[in-house]
Amino acid sequence: MELAQLYQQMARARAFELAAKDLWEQGLIAGEMHLGTGEEAVAAGVVTHLEDGDGLSLTHRCTPALAVRGVPLAAMLSEMLGKPGGLCGGRGGHMHLFSRPHLAASSGIVGASLPTGAGFALAAKRLRRGKLAVALTGEGAMNQGMALETLNLAAAWSLPLLVVCIDNGWAITTRSDTVTAGKLGERARAFGWKVKTVDGRDVESVYAVAGTLLGRLRAGKGPAFLHATCPRLDGHFLGDPLLQTVHDPLGKGRARVQRVVSGAATRGGGSIGTRALGVAHLMTSMTQARLAPQRDSRGDPLQVARKALGKRRQDHAAIDTQVQEEIRAAVDAALAGEGGDA
Amino acid sequence: MPEMDLGKALDRAIDDAMARDDAIVLIGEDAPMLRGGLFARYGPERVLAAPISEGAFLGAAAGAAMAGLRPIVELYMVDFVAVAFDALLNHIAKLETFSGGDWRCPLLLRAPCGGWYGDGGQHSQALWGTLASIPGLTVVVPSTPADAYGLTATALEHEGPVVLLEPKLLAADWLNALGRCGRDSVRFDVPQDDDDGGNDDPLARVPFGRAALRREGSDVTICSLAVGVHRSLEAARVLSEEGVSCEVLDLRSLRPLDREAVVASVRKTGRLLVVDEDYRECGLSGEVAALTLEAGLRPRFARVCVEGTLPYARHLEEAALPNVGRIRAAAAALVADGSGETAPAPRA
């Protein structure tokens, strides 16, 4: 697939996420909202390989992959608006999006995408030779028991399952490396998986590596693990308390800052050294959150793709315009739908 | 009393207990961020950041409790207890019996629960009935700040395992973090009544197994807990203007359950309405009905519960939860003809 086509998928996924963010900020979407901004190169580079009959098992951050898979955008937005015409009749919401025709399922339970993906792969092996399943997961989820158990199960049963571990470095508001032992790729390799690592900001690399791994799976070889690093551009969810504290310590993050200051100063409790350790840990987390890539910065996968297009003297502006029109139409259609919370 | 909502009262009780008891450690995902005050005061050795591994850290907490620590385990939401259910069901709850009463597991599991803010069916469940069906556990759910403090303080001096659920709608930090998320553009129906449950001392211990009478009445006994208590009180105020006198009993402790308080009230009113944010089938509402039958009473009975998977859309969720309108209609029907809320076939 040409870079321009991959970029088009990425731009479309990004515009979708930003449209959802806009509706959410207006209060038209309830609850938590986990955007997949920063994951677009992984979504485009992997999911564009899928064929009819392939399964797709997703997480709470599922919308970029679903957009690339071709699930109707207006139906997804309608779902988030809680409309009866939504993808799931307004009953699922953004963490629980299901599209049976695409064999695509998501879950709000961290780690759950792996066993479901293994089941999709088992069904493919029995019912649809040459078909396969892809499970997207985060690196934080790889510490969940069911994820580790699936590393064993899928290898023991030689299932055609590609697990794509989208590593943004953060397990909610905790730095993943502070709660994760060893290397994730080595874990999978120890269970006999074919393992590849890729820069998840570079869509062409992701597309190439995913293509190789999926080719192996279609040929009946055992499971593969793709470790893709990428930035998390909008926090764990919109309104992420860590980012609020980092970016607005005197406003929205004020109560949190006060709690830390007051905790450190209250008599009784740990020694001075222990308290210093606690405060230093929090300061390190906040610094790392502050230094994380922002949207449209150099570390943003869309910028990486635009730069690559530029080097080939290809223009992204026309693609952006066309994508914006498509998303605007989807938003209009979703808002115009009957009923719902909006 | 310092101005505390239910969540902050719970935090305060934990802080006070940690200052008293060095054996208490707190374990949870994002603990340094969520419990920054405790983290800064007690340090990383007593406030432990956990990986997203509920099965491992709840199981490890059980072992730690058996070996001399008093762990507080925090789940992000009670829904996620499913991931760690083995530790709770087969280990923590059974140790006392298996050891012939010799060994208990002094552990507090704190988990936010409930809906009313549109987070979908994997993030809005109550599940207290499921948990309270397990022998060996104590299960409590406060509806007021004073009860949150008092039940937590009791739990942290109790020798066995306690599950304490924290209704998210009544805890501003959770509602802000998960529902509002920094927005001013969303509204929530947070109960405004300043009912303190008649508790004069906001820092008093609250014993397990004792219901609280939140409102006296003579026609209908409404048994509820958590947000349901506030919705029931609101319905009772409306019903009183319509000439129906409701007694509202806050069960607050599901296991042990205050059977005597329920029986005494139902003996007086002869009508029982259970308002339960948990699932209707095979749960608390049936249990409360059964205990009145076992006591020889034959009350007119109705229940307002959650009947299916909670939908995401706010208006659908509101309709599916025990809202004031449903409670009012059910109570009025009990008084009018005894039938209560008609029960449609359960949805999947």
C-alpha cells in the first residue's frame, strides 16, 4: 500500500478522534473518553492488512483501528452520543464497540483483548483456513494474568494470532517501566512467539513488519508479537488527572498538589527520607508527563508521515481536506440522528 | 465536622488508621497519583504502585495479610474484581474456615462502584449482592460521609476481610475523575440532601451488621443502600405529599445483614420495597424478601432493581437504574393494590 493511502487512513482516524474529543468537551458524550491519538500509524499499518473473515480484538482505545477497518464513522459517533441509531444502539459506548460484520470487538477490561483474540484465531483455524486474528493491546495490559496466560495458550495451540503491543510507556498514570519486570518482547519469545519490534510512529515500517508477520500467520505458522512504541498524545483519558496536575497545577490540579504537600508535611508517618522518596517519585512522573510528545510535535506519527510524504514531493493537504469533509459529514449525520443524550 | 464528602471521609479514615497502625500498607494501580497525600506521608514502601495485575496484587495482599500485614487493596472499580475473583472467592474468604478458625485475613478491599454518570456496563456495576453471597467476607456500602469514615475505621480494626464499596456518584473525586474529567459541560444528579444519617460524631466507628433508619414512616418500608438511599428519601418526600408514609432503612452492611431492623420495620408497615442498584435476579432484593418470610411475615413486596446490562447512553442508564420515578411508582402501587412494580421478563 502506498504511503499516501496509509496517511489517508491515519489522518481519517486522527480527525475522527478529534471530532469525538470536541463532542465530548461539549458534554454530548458521557463518561470517560480514551482517545487513540498517537496510535494512528499502528492502526493504519496493521489493520489495512486485514481481510474479510479476519478477527480484530480491541481495547478501550479502539476507535482508530475500527475507523481503519471500515466501520461506519457516523454509526460510531452516534453510539458515543448515546443514540438509538448508534453502532450498538447507544448501549455500548466508546469502550464497548462491536461490529459483527467486521468480526471486531472491544472491551473496557484491561488485558481482555488477548484471550478474545485467541478465540477469534481458534475459530479462524477451525472454520476459515488462511484467516487470522489481530489483538491490539497496551503494554500496561501485558502484566494482566489473562494476557500472560494467552501468551502460553496461543503458542501451545499454535493459533494464527498477531498481538500488537502498543507501547506508549504509561499504565494509566504510572510509568510502565516502574511496574514491569523484564522486556515484553522477551516474554513472548520465551513462549515461542515470533517477535518483532517497530517504531510505531512510522507507518511504513509498521505496515512492512505487520505484513511479514501476518503472512506467516496466513501460512499456518504460530502466533506473532509485534511490539510497537508510540506516544500517548491525550493522556489515559481526556481530563487525565496526571496531565491536569502537570499542565494546570494551580487550577484543575490544585487539590492534588495540595494533598501531596500536606501529606509530606503532616506529622507522623514515614521518615524524612521515605517522604522524600515519595515526593521525588511523583516529581519524576510529572516531569516525564510534561516532556511527552504533544499533538503536531515532531514525535506525532502524523507529522512523521507528513515529513515522509514531503520528501517524496507528495502533498498531504488535499488528503486532509477530503478527510475533514468526511468527518464533518459523519458528525453532522450523527448529530442529526434521532434521540440520544445530545 | 470538617467538610468531607463520602470519598474524602473514606480517605481520612485510611490516613488516620495508617498513622496508628504501621502494619497497614495500601496497594493499587496508580496509588502514587490517586493517593498522593498518603504516598508523600508514608512513602513508597507503604503505598505501593501496582501493575495492572489485579489477580496478582489481590492474591499477594491475601498472603501479606496472612503473614502479618494489614493490606488495603484498591481497585479502580468493583467491576474489575472479576479479574481477581479467585483471590477473593477461594482464598481470602475461605481462610478462616479452612484453618479451623485459627487464621484470618485482615484485609480491606476498597472499590468504587455504581453508575449514574454514563460509563457503560463494564464500569457501572454494583455487584454487592454477588460479593455478599460469599461466606467469609464482610461487605459494607456507605451512603453518607460519616458512615464511610465509621465503616472504614471499623474495617481497619477488624480481624477478617472486608469489602467496602464506594458509590462513585457520592464521591466527588471519583465523579470528577471519571465522569466530569475536567469538564463543566456535563451534569450529574448528585443527591443534595445533607442527611448525615443521624450520626452526631462524623469520626465515630460504625459497627458492621447494623442498618440505619434514615426516615420513619408507617405505610411502606423501603430498604436500600448507597445512592438508592438518597433516591428513596427523595421519593419518600414526594410520596408523603401524596399521603404515603415511607420508612427508609439504609442497610449499609450487606454481610452481616441487619435482619432484625428489616423485620421490625416490615412488621410495622406490612409492605416492603427493596431499592437496589444491583441486579434483580438472585441477589439482595430476593434475600431481603426471604428474611421477612423466614421471620413469619407476609408483607406486600416489590423491588426496584437493575434488570439487565447497564446501557451506556445517559438517558437509558437513568431509566435502567432505580430512579425516583420508579421508586415512587412502586411504593404507590404497593399501597394502592399490593402489586408493586410489574416485573417484565429479564433482559439478557
